[in-house]
Amino acid sequence: MPVTFSRRVTSIEPGDVLVTTESGMQKRPLCATLRPADEPSEGHTVLLIGDLGSAEDPPRRVEIVGNVMLEGGASARGLEAEVDPLEAGPTLVLAIAYEAHAIESDCPAATQQVIQVTWAGGVRPDDGITPETHRTMYRVTTGDGEVVPFALGDLGDNDNYEHLCLDTPAAPSEVTAGAGVLLDPRDDLNPLTSTPVRR
């Protein structure tokens, strides 16, 4: 079960997390790891591994009960969230804008800013999706109107991050991704999804 925080996680242990199932059973993961999304600009998503529920008694709530430390020194203790149904397709959960070269990226040299988008879980293009369709699924609302990234980066590494390479310095406010392009590990397609952009 991936759990995404708005700030990077600097330390976490399996016992820091409590998962409650539909029947009220409380479970703790056997492992809590930042892998595979552990590059310097990543680290917002913790992957919980273990018996966290079943098809008959699915997980419904996740709560931070330990001293999970976040970037900047804050603790995530007390945070809780509803768990998305297993059959739900992947959605955008976080987008952060960076000036070009302020983030390690394989975006082209002409890039003026990079928006790092974070999906609710690992994603990959559906069979038959071309790189062009993948790129143009994204729309970014900026102060100068809506733009499409001229390139994508951070692809093919089996995690939940992608980079939108923009050739405009206009301040972005929202990212939208069109439906039916990306698959999660269960092969569920993404719905139409959007998230605000922060800097």
C-alpha cells in the first residue's frame, strides 16, 4: 500500500503506521520503505508491505501513530487518511514546480521549469499508448493559460513520479491528466484526475 505525504519523509518504521480494515481489525505493516521512489527529489511516498487486509476485509483507514519525521523537522504523528479502494485507478496526489536545473531530471536543455507529479501508486503507460499520447495527456494551468509539457522525464523506473518539462516560465497552478492512459500495478486505468501545483 503506497502512502503519499505532502513533504518528504526522513524516517519511518513499520510500527509507526496503523491500518484499520472494514471490519475494524487493526494491522501493522511488516515493512515500510521509500523504495523504489528514493531519488533526492522524491521520498514523499512510503510503501507499506504486509498483511494489510483482504478482498473480503479491505483496508479503509491508515493512521500515523509513531514519530514519522518529515522534511523540515515536523512529525506526521496523528495524520490519518481514508484508503482508496484497490480497484480504483491511479490518481494524481501531488505536484511540485521547480525551476529548471533545480531538480535532477532528464528533461531537455530547453526546459524552463519542471513539474514533478506524484501518482497514488506506481504507473506505466497502457499497451499501445505512444509517447506522444502519454505526453499530451497532461495539461498545466498557468498564469498565461493552459499548456502541454513539451517533453516528459523520469519515466520507466517503476515508481509513482513523472516530470513534466515546460518551456514557459509562467507560474503553474494545476495539473490535469486525461483518462485511460496509465496503468497501476493491478492494471487499472487512470481516471481524469487533477491536483494543485505548489512551489
